[in-house]
Amino acid sequence: MRLTEVLFKKVKSKRIMVLMESVVSGHQFNMFRDRLADKLELLRFDPYIQKECIYRERKRIRSA
């Protein structure tokens, strides 16, 4: 085993994929955000109720 392989750390990505869920209907979609940023909460069109509503970050899916 080489010395350089021991010294290298596993690199983490700067962005992660998160699951966004509608507060009203439960509609979901995936979105990317920075790893160090706060949890997302945004206003977006919900196709189930045909109106804008709040979407909140539900869980982290994977790193990007």
C-alpha cells in the first residue's frame, strides 16, 4: 500500500440531493442544496391542488 493512498481523505461533495414534500397534498420532488445550508422551505406550484403551496425538506437522499 502506498503512502499517498493512506494520506488521501475521502472527498465529500459540496451539494446534496434532498426530498421536498408539499405541506398540503404530500406531492414530492427532488432538489439539490448546499451541504452546509439550512433546510429548505419554499413556495412552489402544486399540481395536485392546482395552487401554490409551501414545500418543506423532508429528508436527505444522497450526495451529488
